[in-house]
Amino acid sequence: MTSKYNPFQYWESLIIIAGILYLSFAPPSTFTGVPSFTYEDKLVHLLLYSGLTFILIFDFHKRNKHINIKSLSFLFTCIITPILLGGLVEILQPIYFAPRTAEWIDWFSDIAGTLLGLLSARVLKKYKIWF
């Protein structure tokens, strides 16, 4: 008997997604007291999406040990999902969350973070530190 897919099995990833959505859609005035530096926003995007991808891979592997890491379900769940999420956030920000704006470079930072998360997971797996 096969079990029904339950997205809440990925609760760790869902918490990170909720955090990303909050940070992406909160009014800019929410963060006025936070120290800043040039390109901090891009670094934050990189780190958030790297962390999301890493946790998605962790969640996926924990629940799907029998599925090959090169499978379509892995690719969609762990790589395509964060990339689409980043793009969707950039599209929605200026439409529904003004004065937030969309920036291509933010989305590129999200994609770079996704790739960094994938690379980090692969390195840890290669050296048997994790998995």
C-alpha cells in the first residue's frame, strides 16, 4: 500500500519558506534598525535560498531514500521549487507589497543560493559528513 503525499512531511522546509516569505513581503520599515552594508540584500538572498535548498535536500533524502538524486522528483522538489519561489516572490513584491520592488539580481542571487545549497549538500554527502 502506498502512502499519500503529505507536504507537511517537509515541515522543516515549510518553516524556512514561511520565513523567506515573511522577509520578502514585510514592509521595508520593519528592517530599519538592522545594520546594513553594500549588497547585503543580495547576500541575504544567497544565504536564505542556500539554506532552503539544503533543508529541502535533507527533507527529501530523509523521506525518499530509495529515489535517485538525479530523479525528476528530486530535481523538481529541491532545485526547481526554490528557483520558482524566488521568481514568484520578485513578481509579487511590486504588485501586492509596494513599496517593495522586483530586482532581477535578487532572483539571480536566489538561483546562486540554490546552487550553493546543492553544492553544499553534495560536498557533505561526498565526505560522508551527512546523509
